[in-house]
Amino acid sequence: MFLQAVALKQALTPEFKAYQYQVLSNCRAMANALINHGYKIVTGGSDNHLILLDLRPNGTDGGRAEKVLEAAAIACNKNTCPGDKSALRPSGLRFGSPALTSRGMVEDDFRKVAEFIHRGIQVTLDIQASLQPKATLKEFKEALAGEGKHQERVAELRGRWRLSLGVPHAWSGGTLKTRFQDEMFSCHLPHHHTS
């Protein structure tokens, strides 16, 4: 009961209202960027914190795209869309904006996120094109995990995605270097010696 009271009190603060506004604004920016890349959003846009892409017009499905984006460390969920014949092969891919908004990202950042999603879906389509038309999800995952250009593209996408988020990418002596939105920051950390 106490925690509910604390949560309700926080929800009334100007900071929380600003955060919620930013969540919605970020989601709209990402939705518009995805539409500009030629993707169909089930609702035509976003009035909340979620986006559901229908990938049928693009020639793929949510399960395959989810596997590629997951391998690139981009969080999403496969999801059924209206008209799907089976929940075992959902055509949708769902994204949300709260987590990255909590990291301080704004609309321009979410347009970049949409670009990463687009690149991941392009890798998905390229893998599909390299397989037989009726290839199973298992065969798709094997092609994704195999050595070669697909794995290299996913690794490059994952690396660029992590850099855009400010995930640590290099050690230099006792300095951890990270990249966030095209700026380099350094953090000096003490050396820990293990015996």
C-alpha cells in the first residue's frame, strides 16, 4: 500500500508528466521514421508507447525479424496482427519507447533507432532471399547463426547499436571509453586485481 502511494505521488510530479510526454513524442517520432522507410504500422501511427509493425507487405514476418534484431541486441517482440492465419507465424513486430526514453533519448535518437530497426529488417530479407522460398524458421536461424556475410552484418549492426546507446566499447589503461550520440566520454575506473 505504501509503495502504491509513493508511485501515485510521483505520477503527479511535473518530472513524471514530462517523462510521459517524452515517451509519447519519442514513439511518434519512431513510428513516423518507420513509415518513411516503407513499413506499415497496424494503427497507422502511435498514440501511446507502443508500435506494432505489420511486416507482410515487406515480405517477411515477426519471428524472423525478431531473431535478427535479437542477435543485434535490439529488443522487440514478435506479435500477431489482424488477419494472421496462425499465431505460430506472426506477421507483426512490436516496439516500445519507455526504456530508451528512461536513458535520456529524445526524438532524434528514436529516428536513429528506426534506422537500426530498418537495417535489421533488411538483413532479415537478405537472409530469406538466400534460402529456399519455403524455408522454415529453423533453417532461417541456422543461416543467421552461420559464418558469412549475414553474421558479419549482424555483428556490425550490433556494434553500431551499442555505440549509439553508450555501451562500453574500449579499455585504455584504467580508462573505460564509451560512445554516446557521436561524443566520446571517458570514465576512470580503479584497477581490480584478482589473485
